Amino acid sequence: MTFLLLLYDLIRNLGDDAKWQAILDHVGQPTLYAILIAIVFCETGLVIFPFLPGDSLLFAIGAIGARENIGLNLPLISALLIIAAVAGDCRNDQEC
């Protein structure tokens, strides 16, 4: 229930860095990274999930991570998401 309240508060105040930090502190960075990797992998690697928001997700994470007060590691996220996309593509094509 706390997560839903934090998410609702975040949606109402998207420009507030404190709201982003609160939801990131609640979820945790490793969990956020795992969710992002799973979404990108499933979008590129599984035929039944092309509707997942991969491209817009990448743009949003880049825009949010560029803020100084959020504390996301953009080079790490970039490397992990590239690996997830390539692994998903290899899974889908089965040629790697």
C-alpha cells in the first residue's frame, strides 16, 4: 500500500526530485535495475510482448537519471540495458 501511495504522489508531482528519490528509496536500485532489464529483455526476446514500453522507457530513464539529485547510475543502466537487449535479440533469433 505504501508503494501505491508513493506512486500516486509521484504521478501528481513529476517535477519534484524528492518524490522520485522517495520511490527509488522504497523500491531500491537493484530492484529497479532488475525490472528495467526484464522489460527490455522481454520486449526484444519474447514474441508475445512487443507492446512493452521499451523505447519510451529508455528515454524516460535517461531523462530521470540525468537529474543530479536522483542518484541513478546512467553508465551502469546503459550497459545493463544494452546487454539485456542483445540477449533478448539472441533469444528471439536463436542465432547467437
